[in-house]
Amino acid sequence: MKDDKLYLIHIAESIDKIESYMAGLDFSAFMEKTMVQDAVLCSCEQTDCCWRNDCHGWVG
């Protein structure tokens, strides 16, 4: 990882996004909304991808 501080900032931003996507949803509502599921998974995958340092987006 080029810069651990940038990675930690990225994690915090991803968590904030996920919390906003999930606001007001219980598990049943989450399971009914595939767009929210996709958004949450995408945020998780982007963070993992950057951690492995093979992401062609955020850390290049």
C-alpha cells in the first residue's frame, strides 16, 4: 500500500456511504432492495480491491 493514511480515509468514506445506503432499512427491507445491495457490495469490493493494491481505479 502506497499510503496507509489514504487507505484508512478510503475505508472511512466507504463506511459512511454504506451507512447512508442502509439508513432506515431493516434486514427485510435491505433484502428487497437489490440496488442497495449492489451499492453496499460495490463499496466493500472497492475497499478490498484497494487493500490488495490491484485496483485499477482508486490507488491505480
